[in-house]
Amino acid sequence: MPLALTPGVALDSRPAPGVRVPNEYGGKGIVSAKEIQWRQLGACRGLDPTIFYPDDDDEALDAKEVCAQCGVRVACLEYALTIREKAGVWGGATERERRRMIRQRRRTA
């Protein structure tokens, strides 16, 4: 069973650390135990994933409220920044906010 990479969707299975699993981008990647753990602990787990994919930034407030209470928000945001996730609210940041963060990191590097 594939692993869910979508906020609000629980993992279907838990592979051993370092196991290659299909990802939603069509390739295979290594999923570490650490990555799996933060997904299991997310405040979004089990919620309707559509709230994390708003049509515009103004509609992202519900998702941001969930993220604000989440204990793994930083790990989620770093994951989205690392893989350059283009869709949805991850770690409390919209697509536009994440693009801004990436540009700021490039300038300071």
C-alpha cells in the first residue's frame, strides 16, 4: 500500500526504515523512520485533506489553525520546503509563503 504524503491523510502502512516506497511523484524514494513518525503525530491526521488544499490564501485559515496547534509543524514545513511541495498548506505555510521562504534562504546562503 502506498504511503500518504497528503496532510490530513493517515499512513496506510509503515515500512521498515530505509525501505524504498512509491511516492506521489512517480518515483521511488527512501522514507526514513523519522519522516514517518512526524506524519503519524500530525494534528492533521484523520482530518479532511481538502481543507489543506484551499483555492486561495484567504481560504487557508482553517488549515493554518490546525497547523498552529501541531507539535510537528516545523518538521512538516521543512519536509515541504525540502521536496519543494507546490500544493497545499504544509507546516502552516501556503504555497506562496513557502516560495518566499525558499527565496529568502537562497539569498542568505
